[in-house]
Amino acid sequence: GIMQGAWLAATAVGNSLLFIGGILYTYVPLWACWLVFAVACALSMIVMLSMIKWLERVAR
């Protein structure tokens, strides 16, 4: 249904934004590139952890 479509759309958007990593890798120092990647991963972890209570409530 709708959630599967949203999942596929989010995957498509993520795959479309892959070129940004290549641009960063080319134009900024390597340590700054990896810092951006690490911060993005940390932010996504915080978002997912903040949604756990809501997901448990919705799943019941």
C-alpha cells in the first residue's frame, strides 16, 4: 500500500542524492567528507531512535 510506495519513493530520492557524496569527495578534504557522512548517519540514528515509542504505539 501507501507505506510501500513511501519506502520506494524514499529509496529513489536517496539514490538520486548519491552524487553529492562524489562531489564532496572531489572538492573538500577527505576528513571533511567523512565528517559529513558521519554526521548524516548520526542524525538519521537520532531520528529513528526518537520514533521508537511512536512506532510501538502505532504497531499495537
